Amino acid sequence: MTTTRSNGSLYTNVQNKIATIEFGHPAGNSFPGALLSRLTQKLNELANDGSVLVIILKSEGERAFCAGASFDELLKISNLEEGKTFFSGFANVINAMRSCGKLIIGRVQGKAVGGGVGLVSACDYVFATDHAAIKLSEFTIGIGPFVIAPAVERKMGKAALAELTLGADQWQNAYWAKEKGLFAKVFESISEMDNAIDIFATKLASYNPEALAAMKKVLWEDTDHWDELLSERAALSGKLVLSDFTKTALAKIKTK
């Protein structure tokens, strides 16, 4: 069942040292600012929960993992401060995922666009189905994936980041994403994927908690400057979204 709430939904379940966070929104599991704030807060809470060793991040439905940030909120940006606040939403989530100290498994059952690709990139290990195509479409509206770029580059490399960003109108399929390192495993069905995640997460949660925490730090070495970096990138995107190019592009999309 998918949510019909305009601000989206966020549910968390903890069992056997594994926390499962499930988010949803009627517009392709996109994120309004309020939902991004809730996800950031939940990740920070789980970081301090001694009963949790592993986190699974998933979304509702079958065909869309995450359509990125809320388009309706993007249309309402009218000044630099609002722009920076809007783009700081995914920056805050990525930094929370980076610093929470718990290994995060991504469950990607469908397409991911823009900020959704950033979320997947910030996971430590990702399972996907063959419907999990990805796209960074920001150039088509005159901005760029500046906030999520560090996470994408860290996971897939600069060449893949360039291919996704410059080919802004092109989808890349799940097997391309696996080849580039974004996905660890790709399955033909959601049930196969979920079975594999259950086995993997259970094994991971049975390991030495100190070793898991230490490995999380190793995986995210040399990213301590990201709080400042992603804030700067949010300000850059916030400036670009006010450009004549972007206003014209958004107006055309709105009237379609």
C-alpha cells in the first residue's frame, strides 16, 4: 500500500538489531523538505540507538525508488535563502547517512532520479532489481547535481558522474549501475531481492559491532569536510535555480 499524504510518509521498524526505514510519497516517492528533515532526524536517532547495528533504506511501491526532491517546492523558490534551504535537504540526509556510524543497506526496487541517486550512492551496500534505472536530469532545467555529486563520485568515480550528468536526458540501466559500482547485486524480481537482503542483513547484524562501526569509518574516510562542502553546493544550486534559464525551463514543464 502506498501513501497518499502530501508530505509523504516515513516508517521505521527495528527487529533483531536491524532497523528498516521506509519512505513514501504519492509523486514517485519524491521528497518534500519536511520528509527529508524527518529522514535526517531518524538517521541521527538510529546513530545513537545501541540496539541497532544495521539500517535498511527502502521506499514504497514497485516501480519508483525515488524521484528526487519535490518539484512543487522547487517551483516556489523565490530567493537565495529559500534556494539554499531547499537544496540542503538532501545534503543533510547524505551527511546523516555518512556520519551515523551504522552500515546502511539500500533496497532499490525501481527508478531513481537526481537526489534519489544521491541517496543510493550514500548507502554502504545496495541491492536492486533490474527495473532500477538511474538518471541525473538536473542539466535539463539549468541546475546541476552539485549537492549529491560528492556521494556519486565517491561510489562510482568521476567518469560515471560525468556520464550521468552530461547525459541528463538519458537513463542508465541497473546493470550499468552495477558495473560502475553503485549496485552490489541486481535481481530479476523484488521477492528475490528481498530474500537476499534478509539473509545479508541478518549475517551482517551477527558480526562484531565494533568491527562494523570501524568499517563504516574506513568506508567514509576523507569525507569529514562534507558538512561544509555540501552546504556550499546547496548554495550554488540555490543560486542557479533563480536563473532565467531555469525559470523558463520550469515554466515549460509546469504548463505541459
